[in-house]
Amino acid sequence: MKLVKRIALATLLVLPMLIAPLGRAQTQSQQPAAKPAAKTAAKAASSPEADARAKNTDAYIALMRRDIRQEKAEIMGATMALSAQDAEKFWPIYSEYDAALAKLNDQRVANIKEYAANYGTLTDDEADKLIRESVSYQRQRMDLLGKTYEKVKEALGGVTAARFAMVEHQILMLIDLQIVSSLPVAGQRM
């Protein structure tokens, strides 16, 4: 129960900050949609304040992602309850997995940013592209988890590998739930 509370608390406190830029996206969608030429001109003439805000947001997202990765590793360590010998085998595999997952999550963050900036004015083609990228991300993430499961199973056995896969999957699902519940619905203005 303590683990569930820690995961829920970490998810509820940290992930909304990852999605903080969406609040601006919702406000922007309430305004009438600009013509494409006007959007291009607005982007070209972006203010130094907007550029600074974007850089600050990117830095904040990077910080939150590092914090989430740290919290995940702590939860994983507490749940896996490995002996010193098993830990020597497990943590290098997990570190490799976590680094690959971080690269995959770069794609996800870029996709979420694009969606947040445009969700109220998406064309059919833009919506299709974003969803296809999201599905591709999910597929790649599950493939990565499956490959890592096999590595852990080879190094530590099936039960330990199952424990890793189950805990990791549960954490990922909590993170996913927090993210998708924070996203506005495509084509709807808030």
C-alpha cells in the first residue's frame, strides 16, 4: 500500500508540471483561429519573452523528467528487493533500459508539445500524424519493455523478470493516465 501511495503521490505532484504548457494551449484555443499566414508571421515575430518562456518550460520539463526517473528507480529498487548479487546484475540492465526509454520519451514530449500548441485547430492530416506518432511510441515502448524483460529473465530468472515487468508496466500506466487525463480533447475548445 505504501508503494501505491508513493507512486500516486509522485504522479499527482510531478507529472502535472510536465503538462504545464497545456494550460497556455487551452487559453490560446479560446481565441479565434488565425489564418495560416498570420500564424507564420506571429511565429517569426515571437517576442523575447515568449522565447524565454519556451526555454524555461523546456528546462522545467527536463528537470521534471529527471525527477520522475529518479523516483521510478527508487520505487523499482524498493519493490525488486534484490540481493547484492542480483542487484549487480539487475541495475546495469535497468540503466540501459531507462536510457533507451528516456530517448523514446523525447519523442513523446515533442508530440505532446505539438498537440498542445494545435489541438483546437488540428486538421485531419495533423491529427492523424500525431496519433500515428503516439501509437508508434507506445509500440516502441512495449517492445523495449519486452526486450528488457528477456534480459532480466536471462540474468535473474523468470520470477524476478516478471516482477520487474509488472512494476514497470504499472508505473508506466500511472504516468500515462496522468498525462492523458491532463490533455484536452482534439478539436474541442476549452
